[in-house]
Amino acid sequence: MKKIYLIPVLFMFATSMILAQETNKSANEDMFSYIPYKSATWNEKITIESDAGVNTIQRSVWFKDKKMRTEGTYLDKGTGKEGDQIIIVTAKYMYVIFPEKKQGIQYSMDSANNPEKEKQSANKARESAKKTGSEKINGVDCDIYKYSTNTKNGKNKIYAEITEWRDKTGGFPLKTEKWMKITGEQTGTMKAITEISDLKINASVPDSKFVPDSDVQIGDMDEMMKANTNQQGQGK
């Protein structure tokens, strides 16, 4: 069970990290500071190129008042099959939900186990991005910015070079390319291209979008990690 949970969370981190600025705001405000809207909806196409081949993820996004919900698919590396996945981020928790299984897991936004924690500490680099040009993306005038980061994800180190095409009117990235080199327990390179479409600003988004369905069984990652540590200690 744990393996199924961890893989999509780490995958999400690798494909969507380094989008927020490091400030003294709350965790999810840091995470979403790159979004200049009170509410919005859009679609994302994420193309991942790695040593394992090319994988494309399509997902829908709802954003409102520093909360986000994404719905899409993920590849379970344990089974090699695709499945549906919902991710909800609120002020207190991030939920990773597998609706077909009626199961999910929650991370406290203050927890060291939360994979988004590294995003919060990494994204100050975005402030130092250099403008390198301009280009239209889907007919929208954008400025092109480039920057690089060095982050950690568990025992892995991740060096990334990022290019963003930011909407001139608000700075929202309509396209992002990331090249990543991973060293540590895992090694390899990865390129992720995120393309935004069907952006609707000031969209009407119900609060229910940010609450897991009542029939989904939610486990707590901190409790799972604590139990695993205790079991390892008893086994010595």
C-alpha cells in the first residue's frame, strides 16, 4: 500500500516543483504565490521524458483562495498501470486520493514528510529568474524567464534548470520546461514540459472541491512513518 501512495506523490513533486516564492507567508501561500488570481480553472498537459521513456499526464485544476484541486491520471510503477488520482491542497493538509480504490493519504502542511515542503524552501530561486526573451503561447504574449535550483527530496538531490513562459499581464506561467538531474538513492535525468490550456480567470469554484469525499478512507502519513520507525526499532 505504501509504495502505491509514495510513487505518485514523488512524481507530482518532480513535475510541479519550484513554482512558488519563499516568503513569511503560510505554506500554501508560498506554494501558490505564482498564481495572480483569487480563483481560476485550467487544464494541464505534462509530458515527462526520462530514462524509462515518455509519459504524458492530463489533469484538470481548480484554484480558489490559496487552495487547489487537481484531477488526472498517474502511472503506478508497482503495477505498470494507470489510475485516477486527485490531489487537494488546503491550508492544513495535502491529500492524495485514489478514487477507484476509495483510499487516500494526508500530509500535514507543516510535516517534514510532506513532499511539498521542499518546494517551499526551493522556490526563492524563482525571484532571481532572468528574462531572456518574449514569445506568444497560444496567442498570449509571454515573457520568457530562466533560472536553476538545487533541492532535496528525501535522500535524493535534484538539480533543475527551468524555463517559464509567463503571461505578460499577470505573470502566470502558461508553459514550463524543467530539466532535472537526480542523484542519491535514485539517479537519472528527467525533462518535464507543462502546458496550460482553457484558463478561466475568476471562475466560480465551490468549496466542496477542496474536501475529500466522505466515502474515501484517509490515512495519515506522519502516523504511518512513526509506526514504521517503531517497527524498525523493535526489530533491532
